[in-house]
Amino acid sequence: MRRFFWILLVLIFSVWIGLKIADDPGYALFAYKNWTMEMPLWFAVVSLIIILLLFYILLRFLDGIDFSLYKWKNWLRWRRKYKSYSKTNRGLVELIEGRPRSAEQYLLDGVAQSDAPLINYLSAAKAAHDEGAYERRDAYLRKAYEVAPQAEVAIGLTQAQLQFDQGQLEQVLATLGHLRSLAPKNALILKLLERVYVRLGDWQELLKLAPSLYKANIVTGEQLLNLEEHIYQELLMNAANRHEGVKGIHTIWESIPKKLQRKPALLATYVQLLLPYPEMANELEVLLNQAVKKSWDKKLVQLYGLLETVDPKKQLEHAEGWQKKYGSQAILFLTLGRLCERASCGGRPVSILKIV
């Protein structure tokens, strides 16, 4: 109904305009220098409307062409990126599946149109490393720095890991030292530093690093204590291997926190290293007696029986006290037998001389 109304209105308006034009068609004159043009006014108006309409159509046509070109360019760009992604993905798959040579080529082919060429270069560096082409590996790492200098930590970590795999431990330490100045709490940097210090046997540096591992939530409180216990064991054994004697071993022991000195395994290591030194027997006897009184430990009881103090009868009395506290224990009978033999206690009850 609405459409019929508008059609009717247009027809009425057209009839009215036609009658007006027939009554008075008007007159239009256009002059430019020596040129003149005359026409009815209605014709001039209609011509102007047609010209404007044609101009609008032309603009729409040109705009359509431009949009088509834009879509074409976008398609070409998408096509190139798709090919790049395909090559990058193929290269990563080849690398994971253990084909570094083909992986390297695919990754390099995918660099040109990649939105993340850093991934391509880092992966290509890994591929070259797996091939043993270390010069190409270093060249790819330099390229990675050039395309993404803001990712220095990520690139440096990749470089350090590859150097570690190659056994270049001194270079790894230099790389990680620089990275740690940039990201002191980075967990991956700290973990790799721990592995390097263990590989080098640099226990002093690992001891300094241990609190940072805890602060970065890499190890728990209990794991930190176990790590420190292991480090101090290694330091004690290193002092013995370097033939530093009682003084060197004792110096390390004195540097150990009291809570760790009470650890049975650490105390056992300390006592074992000092067993060859008779002058330390009395001091060690006191340490072992106090430790076993607080907590039973087979290794400490065994070591107690190996001590040759100036008063073996006193040792025997202490060991008999353990028997009353802890009951019959095979290792305790062995220790009692050894002590009784040194103390020449022939009149002792036979149960003490049992060795199980």
C-alpha cells in the first residue's frame, strides 16, 4: 500500500512538472568567450542530473576496482603468509622428528613472510647445532638478535643451552652471567646455572646460588636443605681429596650451619674423612654420641665403633646406653663387639659380644 502511494505521488508530481514545462519551458544560455549554448531550462536541468548520475556511477566503478585490487593484494599477502607458515611448521616438525638438515632449509625458507622470524632463526640455530654446524648456528643467533633485539633473554637462553650441550661450560657461564644481569629472577637462567656449577663441580658458587633458587620458587625449603647438605658433603670431600688435612676439613665443617651439622649423612661424611686422624677421635666421639642420643642412625652407630679413642671403656658405656634406649639392633651389636674387643672386656655378658 505504501509503495502504491509513493508511485501515485511520483506520477502526480511528474504530470504537474510536465504541465509547468509545457506552459513555460524556460530558457538557459551558456556563454564562454566566443561560444554560446542555448537550450530549454528543463533540458539543462535534466542534463545536469544525468551528468551527476554518470559521475556518481563512475566513482562507484573506480571505488569497486580499488576494492578489488585491495582484496587481491590481501589474498596475495595471505597466500604468502600461508606458505611461510606451512614451511615454518614443516621445519619445526622436521626438527622434532630428528631431521635437522631439511628442518633448517624449511625454516629459512619461511623467514621472509613470517610474522615471527625469531622462531625461525632460533629453530634453525638448533637444527644447525644438531648437525654440528656451529658457525651457522652462531650466525642464526646473530640474525635472531637483529630481527628481535627485545628478545635478548630468550635468544641468550637458547644460545646458553646449545653451548651447554656442546660442553662449552665457560662460554655458558659468560652468557648466563650477562642474562642474569638482565633478568636476575628468571627460573630458566637459574636452573641452567645450577646444572653448569654441578657439571663443573664448582660447589662454592652453587652454594651462593642456592638461596636464589629458593627465592625463585625453583626449590622448596626442604629441597634447599637437601641441596645445601649435598654441597657441603662435596666441599668436605674436595678438601680431603686436595690433602688439606684436618685443618681444611675442619674449616669447611665450621662453615656449615648448625642445623645442617645435625644431619646424619653430613655428620657421617665428616667423621669418615677424619677417621684416619687419631687426634680427632675424642672430638668425633662426642659428636657421634650426642647425635645418636637424639636420633638413631645406623651409619653413625657403625662409625662410632670404628673410633679409636683413649678411653674405649667410656665408649662402650655409651653404646650400652643406646642398647637400653633403642633395643637390640644388629649394627649396635657389631659396634659393641668392636668396642668390647678394644676395651678387653672379657667378663662382659655374652649378649654384648653378639655380632649379627
